[in-house]
Amino acid sequence: MGRKNSKNCGYADVLIGLQYGDEGKARVVDMLAKDYDVIARFNGGANAGHTIETNEGVKVALQQIPSGIFYPDKLLYVGSGCVINIEKITLEIDRLKQINVDLSKRLRLSCQASIIQPHHILIDVQTGKTIGTTRNGIGPCYADKAYRMDGDRLLNIKLGDLNDDPKKYFAIIKENLMAAAKMYGLSMKEIGDSDDLIKKLEAGFRKIKKHIESDTLYLEKKAQSGARILFEGAQSIMLDITKGSVPYVTSSNTVAAAAYVGGDLSPSYHRKTIGIAKAIMSRVGHGPFASEFGGKRSEDYCMTAVNGKPKYSQTVEIDYGVEKLLKSKEDFDIGVALRILSREYGTVTTRPRRVGILDLVQLSYAIRMNGVNELVINKCDVLNVFTSTKKAKIPLVVGYKLDGKNIDYVPGSVISYYKVKPVVEYLNSFRGTVSHIKDFKALPGALREFVLTVERKCGCKITGIGVGPERDQFVKIN
Ligand code: GDP
Ligand code: IMO
Ligand code: MG
């Protein structure tokens, strides 16, 4: 029997972030979910922070559970390409229950998904500072998946293994913890009480056991019988382990094609790719960011930590005088003001996000690399802030110069990417709030011009723009 052989079979769309993460993927998934039957994750884990704000003032930040939670008839699937933090997913399920979201019959977790073991988190905390990881053990977990075994000792432990023989595999998790502690010279204090760690993990596992999906053709069967599937990417193109700004990336493939590996479905079901970007870009963690306001100074400032906590958090920056910063000649100051006004602080880490001008070279790269069919630009409401700058115009990066030559692609190595000089153009700005507007024609002329310019320069249809964080604060464009 061939796949996709019946006219009643379903299809899959893939939604991905096109920049450095946090483009507002979740709010678009939440909006689109009503037209699908299954919302599925295919990569990453608790490093993601996906925020949904309903019109009724409910705000949730999801880490591992797909963003279709508010539609009780939709199934939520976590694919084999994801890495599962058992304790965190248990807490997430409990938190959702408190707001009357019951996942008991809706959530399926692939038995082939690897689990984050205690030593992954310990190693990440020890080794991830230079990249600025989220300290969720993501890199070490994917590394163990690639290593497979150390001699006779199994390194990659999957949900299905724990389901088959919990006693055996929890014992291996403890062995892995002890071996890693020895290798990294961790003290007993750093490890904590290992028996207690394992007990907590066992308790968490008992709670999520019923969600484990043993049928490795689960999603294929759903699609074959007509299900419409929406894949929800985590992280983003520039954080892809191969195509991003390596090594300042996450440890999974974030590109659209990865949905058909980590999402447990054949690519023959693919219908279209939806790309999400935001009008003012942001990045958390270290690494090249060509259009960053204030360049290296901003990178260093945002990454400054004291005792493992961000020094310039929202509570510190809230007291800065925004009007004065906006009028400054220094791009760095404008960036700080934009961060404060657009609330760009990490959902998972609370770090100040580095902010930058919308970069159309980078965006076009992501669109071309992924065959994006439809583009959504969030946070267009924030563009009005530029009216208060000295130039009173919206900046856009429209070209890259590398060693004096124009290039139309993202350099494939970090040294070259740090050397890139962006070419900036300016568009007219607009005043006032646009968050209440529902119709493209009713938007200020300058914002319409911005949308049309981005669409033209990127060669991709823009199907909607975010004009505020709430579900309804969105303008659909036909
Ligand atoms: P994700 O990781 O891509 O799902 O994005 P995050 O949830 O980490 O970050 C996006 C942030 O921007 C969230 O706080 C959203 O509520 C907010 N947001 C999304 N779209 C808009 C928009 O159009 N305007 C404004 N002002 N905020 C938005
Ligand atoms: P969502 O899905 C933004 C960044 C981290 C760090 C690098 C590696 O919410 O868009 P990791 O913990 O994955 O090993 O960290 O990747 N990062 C993200 N940045 N949004 C995310 O997810 C991210 N997930 C990881 O800040 O620079
Ligand atoms: Mg996020």
C-alpha cells in the first residue's frame, strides 16, 4: 500500500521561525490550530519558550507541549526528534490543568524521543556558558544520541526504553550520572543526592507513562486517514545545528525539512511551509547578529551575568529613561530602549534579548533555504517607536558587505559573519497604536509600505502581521 494514495488522506504544513528564535511562533500556531487536527513538535525541548496570550488575558509559556492547547479537540504530538525533560513536562501538564486544559486524552509522546538525563543538565551548566545555552541539557542529550553507547553502557535513553523496563533503564541513568561526574570532575555537592534525583525522575515518569505512543506509525496513520497536521518548529533557522551560525546554535535541526524526520511523518504529506519573523529582531545567547543595535557592546552587555543570573534584567532596565535613550546618537541606546518598550526578555532564562534591525538578507536566506510559501511578520506594532528616534524612520538591512564585496547570502562561518557590514535603508515611520486594527487597508500608509517592501525584497507573500501579543491583535492579508 502506497502512502498518500487516497483522495481523503490528510496533509502536513510546517511552521518555523526564520530568525534567531522567539519570533512569536506560538501565537501564530494558536491562531491557525483550529484548521488542523494534530499539532506536532519535531525538535528541541524545554529550551523553547512559546507564549500564547488569549483575548481574555490568559498568558501561558509552553516549553515542550505543542501550542494547540486551547482547542480541546486537537491532538498534540511530540515527535522522536524532541528531547524530553520528564520533570518539566510533568509540571507543564499540571500547570495547564490549573487553567482547565486537560491533556489526558490529547497528548502523545513518541516512544523514540530521547530523555534528558540528570548528567545532561550538569554538563550543560558546566560547558554551555560560551554559547549561552538555556542550561536545559539539550546539547549533551543530542550528543549522547549521536554517541549511542560508551562501550556496553547505553547513553541514549528513550521514553520507549523506560516504558519497556524502567528498573533497568533508571539504573543506567544513574550509572551515566556517576560516569559523567567522574569525567567532568563534579563534586557530590554539584551532583546532589543521586538517589533522590532518580526517585523524582521515576515519579515524573509514572505521571507521563500513559502519554507514551508506542506506535511508530501513529502520525502516518492519522495522515493517511485524513488528519491535517501542523508542525510547530522550535528555535529557528539561525539556530539550526548545520545551517545556523555554528557553533552559536542549538543542537537540533530546526529547518522545515527536519519536521519530516523528527516529526515521524513521510515528506510526501507536505503541503506548505509557513515562516515566522518579527519586525525588530532579537537574539538570546552569544553569536553573530549582523543587524544588532550596538553590535559587540550590546552582545557583551546583554550576556553579562552575576552568579549565573542576568545583570541587566527587565527589573533593572525598567528604570532607564526610554525617551532619552531613543533620542541618542548611539545605536546601543536605541536598542536598549527598544528592548524595554517591546519587552524582549527571555521566556525561559529572563535574559535581556539582544535586539536588531529587521535583516532582509538573513530573512531571504531563511526563506530560500526552506522554501517558505507564506510569511508572517510579528511585532509590527512596535515599529512606531522609531518615530521617537532622531532619524524618525524605520531602518531595514537590505544588503551585506563582506571584505568590501556585496553578498546576498548568510556567510557559512562565524569569523566571516562577524565581519559583515550591513547596508541600511530607511522607510517612513508612523505614529500611534495599531493594535486595534483588523484590516490591512486601515493600517497607516507607512506600515503598509513597510509590509510591501519586505514582501517585494524577500520574494515571499506576507499573509499576516502581528500588531500586538493577544490572539486578536493580528491583521490577515489576502
Ligand atoms: P516563540 O518562541 O517564537 O513562540 O516566541 P516567544 O513566545 O518566545 O516570544 C514572542 C513574544 O512576543 C511573546 O511575548 C509574545 O506574546 C509577543 N508577541 C508575539 N507577537 C507579537 C506582536 O505582534 N506584537 C507584540 N507587541 N508582541 C508580540
Ligand atoms: P524558541 O522555540 C531563542 C538559544 C540559546 C543559546 C542557543 C543554544 O522559544 O524560539 P540550547 O539551550 O538550545 O543549547 O541553547 O540557542 N536558544 C533559543 N533562543 N529561542 C529559543 O527557542 C531558543 N532555544 C535555544 O539562547 O543561544
Ligand atoms: Mg520563545
